[in-house]
Amino acid sequence: MEQKTIGYITGGSLKTGFLVRLTVPADEIQEGGFVVVQSGNYKFYGLITDLRLKASDSRFSEEKNELRLQKDIALLLNAKTLYTELEILPSLMQKVGPEPGTEDYAQYSQSVDSYPIPVKTLPAHHAVVRIANAFDVWEIFGDPKAKAKFTVGLTREQNHPIAIDLEKFIHRSSGIFGATGTGKSYLTRLILAGLIHSKLASVLVFDMHDEYAFGDTSPDTNIRVPGLKEKLGSHVKVCALGRGTDIQRKLRPDFDLVIEQQDILPEDIEMLSRELNLRETTSNTLAALVQSFGEKKWFKTFMELKSGNGEGTLESWAQENRIIPQAAESLQGKLSRVFNKSYILEKAPTNCIQQIIETLQSGCSVVLSFGKYESDLDYLLVTNILTRKIREVWEKRTNDFHGGTGKQPISLVIAIEEAHKLLNREMAGQTSFAMIAREMRKYFVTLLVIDQRPSQIYDEVMSQLGTRISGWLGDDADISAVLSGLAGREALRGMLSRLQPKEEVLLLGYGVPMPLPVRSRRYDENFWKDLLGDQPIHSTMKDAKKDWMFPDE
Amino acid sequence: MNHSNAFGRIISANSRECVAGYRTSEKELPQFASIVRIPVQEESSYQIYGLVTDVQIEQDDFLRQIAAADSISDEVLSDNRVNRNIPIVIRILFLGFQNESGFSHLLPPKPPLSLDSIYLCTLSEIAGFTSHGNFGYLRHILRVSNVPIAELLAVHLRQTAIAQTANNHSAWIKNAIEEIIDLMRDDSAGLLEILSALGDADISME
């Protein structure tokens, strides 16, 4: 097994990390490198978090020794007195087992002793430090071909595949972050494809920009990249908001989503306070409306109240209920923006929300395309209503399961783009999403939060995110948010800001045994071949749904 | 042990160094930074290795009168140099010793006796002593006082490098300089002075 030694331990502590004197040229080592320290009975696994130029005396570094000494002597002096110091963030330690491939190793690998554990002690001075080899990567990150493992990228130095544990990924809410243009959407597609293909969970994708179902053209390469529906076929259903809405102007979805007026609750309206510019009196008015007309009919009845005087008018209702008539009138005007949405009907031809829920319950995934309804109002309203309904169903089914009267519900991951719109400090308490992030793990529902401004997401929600995958971030507040609640965040800060702007991501948190920057996989034909084998297009799609995909042909 | 070519005798000694005298008529005269050996007469296998750190020509009363004369004849000059009563004095820093167990770079367990003879080391003897161990003898040189250490080391390393190269150990000089850098790294000024002197000594590391 390859063992490239790069230096030896010179100091350090559990709090500040290990210090290493480099014995190879500094340009052979990069921040973020996955290294192993072998000392006594333990191997310590860590991450290079800093490199520093050091001199045994500043005089040797401040003056160019070559100018005052004979060249050969100056080289010897430089080699002896000028060096690079590494800082390593230690993450895991593991007992050194027998030689791999032996019978003893097979026995050892099944024992508890073989599991890596968080670092609790220090290696000895002068312990040798080396770059992790394929076996080390395998020991820590597991076999990338194993069930529930999904390769998200390769180590930057030696291209060893790094897989995340999808079971852990869906066990808690997760996040994908990165500044705009860092490949966040492609990375999300990769993960979603892996997740859907693994059949470990159903996925509901709130596709605000119509990117996930049918793909689009990469702005960088001008090459068209396929969407999840194109490749995963019947495992993915596409739903479009509104009746008869096409996706990307010509593609028809599997079904439409129309919301019935009775599905809208006062809290759905209160959540839109900023978009509708609602006043503080709105809560009282909404409470009075529900009391007057009931939870299912308040919206329709209120919107149909006529202006003017006399019985059955808005004014008379307001007076009867001790509401300021002007406030009621103002609210009615503002709610007309919601009432007039073409995807909100008194009665839907089919129960669309139920259809989505049943699809998800059956193990299929759903991509909800917002099509032309791109405003924040549409996004907030629809995602919240749908998520609330889903939450109710999954809670009930889980309670039935625990009560012994039902099956375990299938795990559900709700992917939300531009998550800060729904999970900011102001909104988090009002939407279902914050509760899902906090508590729904117990009910088999978790979030996949996708955002470029993680600092805008409520910190209580951020702290609940288990696995975090982040591309380059420049803003200090965003970096702090991504690292919130994680050990060694100070050491990881610089690494996030120095990732390559494209195709490099930092894996953090629950779904990975230790933080690690990786070169992310490319979302291209090779990826799909690896995932699906040599199926260019899902067979059911090719045979039965060709004209569904391309109705003009 | 080769006891030919003795060139002087011990006048005084302590555990760290000794003073020896020799006549100017001796054929092999020690130079500054030469390595010498002093077989101790009492024990046939025990000899001390040292480094010449100073060569001093002391005056006698007659010399002052001659120096004050208008002209000095060749005969007088030669007589004074060859037949002078007061010897030339050299100071020798002990670097280690050799006994039946081999070389050691520790200080000799006992100093030489008065009038013990001093010999210049051959290239082979120099190579043998200086390649023993891990340059331990250098620490004796680096802590000597009242001697220009940079000059002393520069000349010593140049001479020893020639001896080592003659014994097919051309990497010795590189290792020796590295050892000096290690030993002196906390005294940057002193180290740079030594390395500068090594440059002046034009030592080849090829």
C-alpha cells in the first residue's frame, strides 16, 4: 500500500490541532489534504487546515542566504532552518489492526475495536505523518460501492472516491450550500439522483426554476444536461403548479397541482405578511373569519363578501364581529392577490395534494415545477400548504406505526431551493419547515435545504442540519452559518473560503465520518452510466413516454 | 600505532586542552587547525586526538636586542630560528581519544603527561577519527573560547574534507556542515559567521 510520508509531529493539542514539520516541498501539499498519523497502537485521521512558512530564527528567513553565502552552503542552511509547518485538524482515531487481507484482519474488521472513534488522545512527538492512501479512505469513508453509499466526489490529491452514507443523509435534515455559480444545482441533482436511485427515500423537490425534472443547458459548457425525470423515468413524477401548465414551454407533467380554497388556513396567510404587506390587525380579522365561517369556508366566503351597506356585506360582517371595517376591506383587497391565482380553485377536478402524497407514499419521487409562478408569494404559499399536509399525513402514519396499526412510513426528503425564503428568522416559526428540521426526523421526514445565503436561514434550523455539503462561500456570515454547531469550525473557515469556485465542495457533519474537501463528481453522461449502467434513457420513458417528453415531435 | 614524525612535546595539560612546544627546526610543522594525536606513554593503546587552536612564537630577552639592530645577518637570523632556547608554543584542543575499544569523541579520561610526544595525523587517521560517530567532536570546537571559531572550523573542515575524499567519503563535508547548522541554529549570528568563513575556505561539496 502506498505510504507517502510528508512530515512528523512536532507539537499540538486536542483543542488547537496537531503541528507537523513538513519534510517534502510545500507545493506538494494542499490545505484540506486527508492525512494519517500513525503512532503506537493508533492511527489518527485528520485534515490539513493550515500551512505556515517557518524559520528556526527569523534572521535566516529575512535575508536571502544565497546572496551572502556560497550557494551549496546556503542551500544546506535553507534546508535546515527554513521549513513549512502544517496544522492538522484531528478528527478520528482507530486502533491499528492486523495486516489487511489476513485472516486476523477479517476477524478484527468485524470487531468494535476496528471502528474509528473521535480523537481522544494525541500521537507521540515525531510520529510520522502521511497522505491517506486508498485503504485509509476505504476504512473511514467505507466502500463507495456498498449499499446506501453514494460517491459525491474524489479526494483532491489522489482521486480516491469519497462516498456519503445516504441512510445517514436522510436520517437528519441536510443542506447544500454555495455561492452562486459554484455548481450547487448540479451537485443537488447528483445527490437527488443518488437518493432516488437508492430507493431509500421518496423525494419531493420544490423546483422553483424548472431545473430538476427535464434538465437544462449548462451556462458554462453550453452542453445540455439531462434532468431527473429523463433518466429515472417512472421513479420520478413531475407535477406542475396550475392547470395545463407546460414545463419549459413544451413538456407536459404527470399531473397538475391545483389548490382548493378550503386548503388555505389563516396561518398560510399570516406567513405572507411581507409579500401582502399585512397589518398587525390581520390576525384578529382572520380569527374572526374562521369563527364566523369555519376553517374550510372562511377564505371563499370572505372573498365573496360584497362592499357597501346592508346585510351580507363586508361592512356588516365587520361590525358584527367588532372588526374595523377598513381593516377588513384592506385585508380583502390584499387577499385578492391570492384569491385570483389561477392555481387556486374552489374545487379541484382531482385531489391533487392527495395525489402527490400518495405518489410519495408509494416510494416515487415528485418534482414540483413552479413554471410561470415564480414569485415569492407563489413559492411560500404552495410549499407551506403542501408541506403542512404532508406533515400531517406522515405524523399520523408514524403514530399508527408506533401504535402497531400501520406500516412504517417511507422516509421522505423535501428539497427546498432558496431555503432562506422559507426558513429565515422571521418565517421559520410560521412555516412547517422549521418544525420538520427540528422534529420530523422522528416522523421520517427531513429537509434538504439548498441555498446560497445560509446566513439568512434561522440559526436554530441551521444547527439542526446533519450533513452539510458546501461549495465556495465568500461571505463570513455564510461561512459561519454553514459551520455552526460543528467541531473545529475555526480551522475549517479558511478552507471554505479557499475552495475552488467550481467543482470543489466541503463535506461536513453527520453523513460523513469527518470533514473533507472533495472534487465533486461531474453531472454528465459518465455519472449516469455509473449510476444506471448503460441505459441512455430510462426504458419506460423511451418506449412509452417519448411524445410526453417531446410533444412537438 | 605509527609513532614516527613526532614534532613536539607536552608542556602543560588539563582535561580540555594542552600546550606543547616544538622547535622550528622540526620538519613537519603543525598548522593552525591541524589534527594531531598524542600517544600517552603509559598506555600503548591510548592516544588523545586534538586540534591545534593556536601557534605562538614567544619572545626571549635576546630577541628584543636582535630586533632592535640596524641589520641582521643571515647567520644570526638562522641561528635564532634554529637554535633558539624558547620553543614555539602550540595550544591543542582535545577532540577525543582512542583506546582498545576504538574512537571516542568524549574528552580524554586523563590528560597526557608532560613531555609526551605529539604527532601530526595522516589523512587516513584524520578520516578515521572524524568519521566516527555523529560529529560529536564538533561540540568541543564550538565551545572553545578566545579562538576565532569560524576560522578554526573553516580550515579544519577544508583539511578534513580532503582526507575524507581521499577515503572515498565525499559526502562527509555536507553532513558536517549540516551538523554545524543544527548545533548552531540558536545562534544565528555565530552560525552565519562560520558559514561565511566556510565559503572563504572554498570547500568543494561536489
